[in-house]
Amino acid sequence: MLIRTHPYMTVLYSTREATLHDLPKFSGTVVKDLYQYVADLDLLVCGPQYWFYHGVDGKPTVAGGLPQILGAQKFTLEVLIPVQGKIPTAVLPFFKRLPAFRCLSSRYEGPWEGIGAEYQRMLQYISDNGLKLNGIYAESFLHIDFDDPANQITEILIGINE
């Protein structure tokens, strides 16, 4: 785990209302659509895809002490692709500059079904060290392997106050 400041980035994004159970259906469709827009607009992809989970407070759920995102709670999902290039004004509403933010980050390797334990470990670290959550929960997908999920690499980002 590492406390760091994640740099700002310009992103192409898509927003959806979701629950944990909805996430698999977005991994294929939304991401493919975003990459198609990047290609059509002749932009440069500048990093991995990010998923931001808004409306999650990090408090334990009744079942298991995991973050609420791991329950049936509805939240807002933003799928983002960092980009550079000339962005046409007609599509500006689909782009934004994500500001830099301070976070606790951790690299998780393995199938996503086991990621909850890493969130739990991170939230315990935050509690043990008196850090304050700022409401940012995100994941960047460094390597995705649907054929062998044990090969997947995900960076978890939990926002903390300065």
C-alpha cells in the first residue's frame, strides 16, 4: 500500500447507475464503446481504464464488514479512459479534466471475486492510521484476462484527505 497523489488527467467517460451485480455487463460494452470513440476521434490513449464508484461511503455493510460497494447498494459508476489530443467541441460533454487527488493505493493481483479482502485491508489501514476518507473509490485495470482471471492486475484507489 502507498499513500500518494494521483495526477490530474483528461478523460473520455461514460456514466451509469449500477450495483455490484451490474458491473460485468459494463466491462465489455461501455469500455469497447469508449475505445471506439477514441479511435474515431483520433485521440491518444494515455493510460489504463478507470472505474470510479460514486455514492459509496466505505462504511461496513451488515454482511461481512466489506465496503458498501460490495453489497446491493446502487451507486454511480463512471468508466474513464485517459486521453490526449484535440477534442471536438461537439463532444465536450463526454470529456472532463479529473483533478489530482490524494489516495491510498494498492495493487491487487488475481480474480475480482477476491478483491473485497484487499478493500477490507485498506480500510483497516485507513482506520488504524487515523486517515479520513474523502469519498473517492476507484480502480484502474492494469491487466485484464478473462480467460485466466488469476493474471488480472487491478490498482485500487481510496481517496483520503490531505
